[in-house]
Amino acid sequence: MPRFSRTTLVFLLWLSPILLFSQVKIMTWNLKNVGSSKTTGHLSYIAKIVQQADIVAIQEVVTNPSGAQTIAALHEELNRKSGATWAYAISDPTVSSPYRSERYAYLWKTKHVKLQKKPFLEPIYQEEIEREPYMATFRYKDIHFTLVSLHALPKKHQPEKEIKYLKFLPEAYPDLNLIFLGDFNTPESNTVFNPLKKQGYTPAFTNQKTSLRQKCIEHDCLASEYDNIFLQQTLFTIKSAEAILFFTDFDTLKEANKVSDHLPLLIEIQ
């Protein structure tokens, strides 16, 4: 049996909890009309931001061919410049409303996480939720979790009337460790989230505005608390949570809005 000094033993005891726990970085980002409006320069910048994550959920991909083409181009940009190998999946157009139909997308680092089966648009509540959630199950080591990405109705159309159906998904998918994320167009303080909270789902962000104004007002460039990530803290510990203020990289808010009118949210979970 090898002999260790007292200092080495102390170091190994300190290190062992770190080795035992699994950590994954998850990002959600409403990228505003992902399609032909995104230039090569925009995609290069977006890739620089999203490469910080292991998995990225993207909302608001347009349904015409330019939406899927732009996600494919972003995937290629990540593979070229991030130093990691990425895969991606893009949903079919959502079905309930042809007027607000969109696609969703996921991108992930293949070395870090493994997709378990083909992602799908949630079928049970597709009549009640206009842009039904896009669900994908990933594995990290021996841990499985399922992301539920949603772009809810705009605020003026009462997103609460469809968010209320999310409370039924844990019972509909009892074998999946669900993580709800996306653009809810509703702050987490709204009572519509109370049923989820009572089931143990906790928002990763509180009092965090995530949508951009058209113009900054006295250096305040953020408008509303719309985006978030809800997860069960009995299953996952949030090691860090960051709303990335990407607009500060641009000379004007108008230029930043061409990339997106929402902040990307990044969490690291254990």
C-alpha cells in the first residue's frame, strides 16, 4: 500500500468531494428571430458566448429554412472555434398556432454530455400551449436530466394561461428529472409558478431582468424579468448563476438588439 505524507492525505480528503460530484453548465437564450437576420459576425459573437456552456437551449428559431440553416451555421462555428466537438438538434415547427409557430434548438458538447434519445415537442398539452415545449434528455456520467425549453406567449396575450400547464408535466413524465427553462414572458414572482414551486422547483434567478430595452434609461438597459431556469434543488445544487450582460460588448443598444433582445442565462449545477 502506498504511503502518503500528512499533507498529501489532507489534500486528497479536500479533493474527494469535488471528484464525487458532477457539474454541468446549462444556458438558455432567446436569440430573437434566429434566421436570415443573423450575419456571420453575429454568429461568431453568439458562438463566443454559448461556448461557455455544456448545453444550450435556444428559443425563437424561425420556421422557414433560414432558421435551421442558421442553427447549422452556428454549430459549424462552434466546432471550428470553441476547441470542442458540438452536436445539435432542432425541433419541427410548433403546431398549435400557425401565426406564432417557431422552432427550438439545443446545442451540446458531445464529450461532456450525451443525448439519450431524440428530443421532442411535448405532445400532451400542444393544444393548450401555442409553442409547446421542446424536451431533451441528457446524461452526464450516471446522471440523467431532461430540459424543457419554452417560449411562452407574449405578455399582452397572457402567458399565464399556458404556463399553468407546466405543473402537470412532472406527473406526466415521472421518470424524468425535469428542468424548466426559457423565455416565460412572466417574472418568477408571478403566482402562476406557485404550483411548480410547491413541487420543489426553484427559480435559479430572482429579481433579475433579462429583456433589453430599446434605449437605456439613465444607464438602465434592462426591461423585464422574463427568462429563467426552474429546477429541483433536492436533485441539483446550483453552484453559480449568471445573467450575461452581452450588450455591454456593443457600442449601442441598437446593435446589441440585432443579436438578441434577451440576456443569455448560464447556470452550473451539481
